[in-house]
Amino acid sequence: MAGFVASTLVSLIGAALVSAGIKRGVEFCFALSLIAGSLGVFAMIAGAMMLALETRFSCRVVREEKSFLTERVQVRIGRLVGVRTAR
């Protein structure tokens, strides 16, 4: 988000310089704005990729937990059924 904020701020400064008729520094402001905006986009893409990887990891952990709990329940049910049939 900071990349987008910086890009907007520098663009506004560049626009104010153009509006005031000051030619010096305008190209620098717009180049800096483009770089900041590009960094913001790349950071957003990297964050989305990290979120997708973390989601896959979390789903795998939940699947493993489900398998573990299912196995424990089956063992306990087996013990209960074994106790009832033995009597």
C-alpha cells in the first residue's frame, strides 16, 4: 500500500509543478512515481502469491489433523465395540 501512496503523492507533486509552470523536476517526479507504483504492484503480487502458498499449507495441516482425529475416533469406537461384544 505504501508504494501506491508514494506514487500518488509524487504524482500530485509533479502535477503541481506542471500547474505552476515549473519544468524542472517534473520528469523526475513522474519517473519516481512510476517506480513507486511498480514496486507497489510487485509487492501486491508477491503478497498474493504468499497468501496462496499459506492457504495451501493450512489446508494440508487441516487434512492431516482430520486424518489423525478420524483414526483416534475409529480406535476408540473399536475398543468400545470390542468391550461390548466380549461381555
